[in-house]
Amino acid sequence: MFHKNIKLFIAGLIVITGIWQFTENNIGNGIFLILLTSIPIFLYFKNEFILLAFLKLRKQDFEGATKWLTFIKNPDTALVRKQQGYFNYLHGIMLSQTNINQSEKYFKKAIELGLSMDMDLAVAKLNLAGVAMSRRRKLEATNLLNQAKKLDKQGMLKEQITMMKGQMKKI
């Protein structure tokens, strides 16, 4: 993995080379190089290891996702703010299977750093509501469930939210 500034430097070099190719009347090469610039710019905003971890997580391969996330050594300096949010979000999802108390820390940090998609934010808040409910903090769990319900625009978490509300009535 390249540092985020190195990715921008590589993109700049490719653009300069593309402009040089235009001045040498190699229009095809210049166009190709300008289009090639999109790869390091895309990888600046979407970290390659986080994308690979999401693919592993989609297949329910938690060990594989953990392996890809361990390749990111210094997430505070190597990742953009939103990528740091998704880094913590993925750690929270993986730890929610084994250690709910530790996953709370990662979900809170992911929400603080920000997540791009409302659905991811809804899942994080739903998991935090589950943690709050297990610790008998009913008011906090209710607030988080209501926020998750507002963020769930497609209704994909509707069953889980109603199930958790039903469990909260028993507390």
C-alpha cells in the first residue's frame, strides 16, 4: 500500500507525462495517460485494502477480512478521514461477532469519523443500540434505534429494529 500522498504524486507524474505526450503530437498516448490517472486518484479516495476486506466480509470470511486490514499499518496517517471511519467500521463488525464491548469503541469512532453511506451509518447505530441495550441503557438504545430507523431508507434493517424494540419492552 502506498501512502496517500504518494498516490497523488504518482497521479501528478502521469498527468505531466500525458501533457508531454500531447506536446510531442502523440495524442493517443496522452489520452491514455490522462485516463490512467484515474486509477491512483480512485485509490486515494478508496483504499485498496479496505475494498478487499469488504469483499471478504461479503463472503462471511472474517479471518480474510482481518488479514487485509492488518496490512494497513498506520490508519491515522495513511488513510483519509472517511477511510479511517470505514477502517473502524469493519473492525467493529468483525468484533461484534466475538467481543461486543470492544466493538462499541470501534463503532463510536467510525460514527465520529464519518461514513459515506447512510446504510453503513444505520448498521453502526443499530449495533451500538444492541450494546447499549445489553448494558441496560434503555434511553440511549432507544435514541440510537430511532436514528437507525431514520437512516434506513430502503427498509433493509426493519426486521432487526422491530426485533430490538420488542426486546427493549421486556427490559
